[in-house]
Amino acid sequence: MVGFEEGYTYFAKNASAYAAATMSDSYVASVNDEINKLVQDLNSLEGFKTASNVLKGDVAEFWHTGTFNIDSALKGSSNRAFVDRSHDFASTDISTNFGDKYGLKYYSDGQASAKAQAVSVFQRFKEYQSHGGTDNLEDFLRSRGYDNAESVLNDPIYSGQIRIIPRDQLEEATQYLERMIKTEAARRPEQVYRYQETLDLLKDRLSDDKGAESIPLSKKEAEALATLAKQGKINADELGLTTEELIKYDYIIQQAFKAGLTAATISVVLKVAPEIIKAIDYLMKNGEINAEQFKKIGFAAVSGGAEGFIRGSVSAAITASCKAGLLGEALKSVDPTIVGTVTVLTMNVIKNAFQVALGKKTRTQLSGELVRDMYISACSLIGGGISQAFIEVPVLGYMIGSFVGSIIGSFTYNIGYKAVVAFCVDSGFTMFGLVEQDYTLPKEIVEQMGIETFEYESFQYDTFEPEGFSFDTFEPDTFEPDTLDITFLRRGVIGVSKVGYIL
């Protein structure tokens, strides 16, 4: 039972640290996935014969979508944007899972881009006719989903869409729209709405109004990207889109805090569960509730939550820093299970070392507990790896194996420890200093042998004894026959990792 409790206790500590480390690993992986997707989308244009000044619009769609998704992943948001690649009438270029729709125009200058974003339904009909279209106005509108011709002719065809234009054209486009609003207000008031709506929704980037946004792109930059994309030479490093550049320490701290809260929850559940089971067992056996048991539940929740949060946040921060490359290229491939395990071992050593400094533990006990934790950790890692191979559910598969491995490790360690101590008793072996061999005879045995002892380096102060008297009493003479008293000594365990003489 002792082995099970020790194994369960270690698993409770390790599980919270592992879960937090896995969360950070997933966080960095999500950022990397979005970076790789952007590079892949841009390089998918390799071999296109379209001129760069024409292809720049397609590049801008992928750029804004990709950089928005990267920023959203960096900030831990689930909001994502998608390139629709639709050529239907007034279709959106970019849609999102949070409701916003975007239309992009990357024309020669700000006025041209703004004019294209503000084009009306009637203007598009005239363009259709000039290109050889044969439908009349009514058929044109009906085939494109418009029911009331009178009310929509002057509406912008991109109504409701957020209009995206090049970064360097935003000021010029704004001035053009403001000028057209003033001009049309005086001569054709019905035209004001399409210009005003375009101005209100005109931007140079995607944004979810919760902190995530795309990187604005100028017309010249879009053309340069188009040239590289046609050659398949888009590189994340050259664009500055790497985890080393993008993941800052404030992001890591925020992620560590989130992971720490999750780890605290796991730790509380695992630590409180045994106490709740004991309380239920007591209730079933005695028919009443033990108040002391509920106090233990409360203390377990508080201590478990605090320790779980610290272990989780530390392991999460270390994992994120390693995976992001902030601690060097070599550590980018570190396994989060190793980080979680090392975090638990390190914190246990720090905690035990503090106990040694306070005199509550010896160095031998510190070394012994470190060896035990390392052995159980190894069993936990092996069990988790085997289980994950059969149970492919992320995190869950590993944690099941880790739990089993911790229990097996604790049992086998205790069995092995007993065998080692028995060997040390017989041979005097110290197991490289882990077992303390004490050859000092116990004080009771020394006194029994008739050897006088004294306490050195101790101060004995004089005491005052008042004079007294006693009544005469009758004492019969007695005698003791001479006997031979034999006491057998043997060596055995007299403390934690300590062998000495016992009766």
C-alpha cells in the first residue's frame, strides 16, 4: 500500500507539470503551423506566368490571412481567417470564423483602390454590358440575388465587407472618399451612401478587435512577394516570420499562467480525490461524517493547487522558451515530457534541500529521495511512452501509462531498496554514501557492559539540596546469586537509510 501511495503522489505531481508542458508545446506548434501554412500558400503560386503587378492581389490575400492567423495563434486566440478563392459576383476574398468578411483591392494608387471598393451595383451592370453581356437589368439583378432593383442600384456591391487596400494608399484613399462624399452630397445625394460605407469600413489590415491583426502590406511589397512566390522562394526566415522573432517573453508568461491554472486544477483533483474517498469510506463504516477528514480535504485542495500552479507554470514557460528557440536551436526538439519530469525533480530537490537547511532532514535522506524520484520518473516516462503508442489520444494516452509506470516504479523501488539495505546490513556497504553505517554501540548496551561513560563538553552547575531526615526503617538482608547475563547484538535498520546495532 505504501508503494501505491508513493507512486500515486509522484504521478499527481508529474501529471500537472506534464499537462502544462504539453499545453506550451501545442501553443508553439500552432504558431509554427500557421507560419508553415503561409509559406506553403505563397509558394503554391510557383510557376504562375501572371505578371507580378497583377498577381499581387492574390499574394495580398494569402499574406493578410496568414499573418492574421499567426498573430491570433501567438495571442492564444481561436479566431482564424480563410482565403475563399471565389470569383463569384461580389464574393468575399477572405472570410473568418468570427463573422467578419473582407474584400481586397490592390490597384495602382489609393484613388483607384478606393474607387474599386466603392463601385455600385449599377456601375457593375454597365461594366457587364460593355464587356458584351446580354442580360437586361432585371435579369442581371435577379441572377445575382437582388430582388428589388430600385433599392439596390446605388448600393456598393461589397456592402458589409471590410475593405482592405495597400498600407501606403490608405491616406490617399481616405482623402478621395471624403472628397467624393462632399461632392455627391451636393449633386447626387443617393450616391453618398456607397462612399460613406466604404470609408467607414476601409482598413489596411485584418483585425478581430481583440488584439489579433494581420501585418499591413504595401503595393510595392506585394509585388516583390509575388515575384518571389512565382519562383517558389518564399522563406519564413527572410520575412522575419519565425518563432524566435515572433514569440516574446510576455507571450510566454501569459501562456505559462494559463497552463499553470490548468495544472493547478489537475493537481487539486488528483490530491483531493484520495481524501474524498477516505471521507466516503468513513461515512459508510461509521454512519457519520468526520470533520477532521473535511479539514484534510480543504488543506489538500489549497496545497495541491498552489504546488500544481507553480510546477505547471514553470514547466510551461521552460517548454515554450525551448520550443520557440529562445534558448538555442538545440533545445527546439526537447520533449515536453522530459521538461515536466525534470521540473518535478528539480522542485523536489529544492524543497528537500530547504528541509536539510532547516535541520529537518539529513543529506543522506536528500540523496535517497532524489534516487527514488529519478527511478520512479524513469518508470513513468517508459510507461507513458508505451501507453501513448497504443492509446493515440493526445495527453490522455501518456498520462494513463505514466500513472501505471509510477505505481510499478514505486513498488519495484521499495522491493529493491529492501534488498539493498539487507545487503548493506550484512556487508557494511554504504551504497556510494546513500546508506549510513553507524558502528557506535547504543548507550544501553555500553551501560549494561559496565563501562562508565561521561558527557564531555557539557556544563554541570551546582545545585542546592536542603537538609532532611528520614525515619528508621527495617531492611531485611537479601542476596543475589551470581548469574551470567549474555546479550546478543545484531545489526539492522535503525533509521531512514541508516544501519546500526540493535538488541
